[in-house]
Amino acid sequence: MQAQSPIVKTKPLIAKKFALYLPLIKSLQTSLLLLTGVAGYLSAHTKVNWLDFWQMIPSLFLAIAGSTILNMWWDQDIDAKMKRTHKRPTSAGQVTREEVLNLGIAVSVIGIGWALLVNWLYGIVVFAGLFFDVVVYSMWLKRRTCWSIVWGGISGAMPILAGRVLAVGQIDAIGLLLASAILFWIPTHTLTFSLKFSEDYSNAGVPTFPSTYGEAATRFAIAFSSVVAALTMGLAAVWIGVTAGVLRLFIVLSAGLFFLAATTVFRPSDRVNFSLFKYASMYMLFAMLLIIP
């Protein structure tokens, strides 16, 4: 019988490893953050430098993916205690902590290094996003205070600011407004999860808004952050100079967000909470598309 080629043997192994590594980057979350970076760049309404643009996409993607992998490495123990996350490759023991750490460092270094080569200020903003996400949010504050989500929000706001910085060459007021909109939008996601999976977080020993301040205060925080995110994004859109038709569409979309935000405060339910979570995500997705000329 003819011996099987070593190359043939390695192909299934590579495919298997790739299948285990792919969930580590949270592809949907990473793609959405990457989209905000693209929107930030194109919001400048200037002539596109295609060399910078096509280098921004992989460098920003790798930096975001690297930070997510490092978070998975650091949170392996608490992920294993939560029903929502215990089947992740890290918490299920399908990959070792050492290989996850090595992968996260390698991907992060390539992404940050590439970003710095494209533009030093852009690279610093990209690095700031990774630093706030991994070091400040995950390693320092996540297990200590429910207010860690603010610092996690700052990290989530860095991609759109990075894209804007690469386009205009500086940190400007519009870039800060766009980043603020993302910063206020993120609690809609994280606080809704903390309500839905409060038992999970309690089992893992992670402090949340519901466990610290109660469900009513958490719903108010969700509604407040959603409204502020919409108002900030609307102000940024006006400053960018979107057309009257686009602005009207912003108003209609914002009205739906305001209605759900009010409903979750005055007529709270799990269904309304989840509806606000889904709508806020779609709102931000459409907002990113609308500010692109």
C-alpha cells in the first residue's frame, strides 16, 4: 500500500486548528468594529488614498482580532463557569492557554506594527484600542467593578476614531463625536447581556450593573446610553454634511430607538430588552453606512 504523503496528513490538521482558532476572534463583533473603522475613514469625504485604505483594513482587523484573542486567553477561567461561553475552544480545553497567548500576541504585534508603518498617529490610536481592551478592561477592571464597561466602550470606540485619523491626519471634533457615539452605544449591548445572563456572571464572580445597582437602574442606563448614542451620531452626521434625505432617515431611525428606550424603562420586559438590543445594533450598522458618501 502506498504511504500517505505528509502534506496530505497536515492539511486536515491545519483545517482543524483553523476551525478552533476562528471563534477566538468573534468574527461578527470584529467585522462590525472593522466596519466602524471603514466608516470613520470614508466619513472624511476626501479623496481616498487607496494605498492607506487597503492597508487600514487588514491592519485594523488584525489588531481587533488580536485583542479579542488575548481577552479569550485571559478570561478562560470565567468563561468556563458560564453557560453562554463554556463551549468556547479556550474554556472547553480544545486549545491550550499557551497557544492562545502566542497566537494573540503574534496577531496583535502584526496588526499594531502594520498600523504604525501606515501612519504613526493612526497606529497609536489602534494601539490605544488594544491597550484599553486587554489591559485596562479585561485584566484590571472586569473582575473588580461593573464600571469596567466604560473602559471597554473606549476600546470599542477606537476603530472609528482610527479610521477618521488616517483620513484627516489628526484627531478632530467629528472623530471624537463618532467615537463618543460608539462609546455610548456599547452599553446597550453589554448591559442587555448582563441582564439576560445575570446568573452566569454571578457564577463567574464578575460584577455587573444589575448585581450592583439593580435591574431598574440598569434598564435606565441602557435607555440613556441608547438615546445619547443616537443624538451624538446625529450631531456627527450633521457636522459631516450628510444630505437632507439621509438626515431624515437618521431622524426616523432615531425615533424608533427612542421609543424602545422609553418602553424598556416604563414597560420593562425581557422581550423589550432584547428588541432594544437588536434594534440598537441595526441602528448603528445603518448609521455607519449612512455617513459614508
